[in-house]
Amino acid sequence: MADGFESDPGALRTRSPKFVEAADRLTAAFETLQTVRDAEHGCWGADETGKNFEPDYITASEEADKGRDYLVEGLTATKDGLDKTADQWESDDETNADNIKSAGGGL
């Protein structure tokens, strides 16, 4: 049997914005990376080696962009989920308190 459960919705809400802050930092880092990628695009040359390199490089760049989008969305969704969890904990606590008050009123 469990010894109980405690939650701190306020603390959860205080910490949840850190996930959006992380998403913002990740976005900024990728924007810097994109600036470098744009500036250096084609630096591998148009010879046979460069032509062989380019398709794999472009594919990897596109996959990195998809990964960034996935991470940013995931971090933002985590923040939203934590806030909803805090709301639910508070709602459950209030409902339980009301039920206890109602049950105790007949004693």
C-alpha cells in the first residue's frame, strides 16, 4: 500500500516555463546554424566529389530541421501538459475537500 501522495501545483507551474525557455534556446541555436549553413552552402564545390556529397548533406540538413521542430513541439507540449496536470491536481483536491465537508456535515 502506498504511503500517500503529495503534489505542489504552484511549484509545477513555476517550473513548467523552463521547457518553453529550452525550446526558445533550441530555436535560436538552429537559427544560428541555419545562417552558417546558408553562408556555406555549396562550399563543397561542383566537382564529382562535391556532387556526391551534396545530396547526403541536404538530406541530413532537412532531417536536422525536422528533429528541431519535433523537439520544440515536444518541449512546448510538455509545458502545457505540466500546467494541465497542476490544474487537475487542484481541481481534484478541491473536489475531495468538498466531498469530505459534505460527508462530515451529517455527523
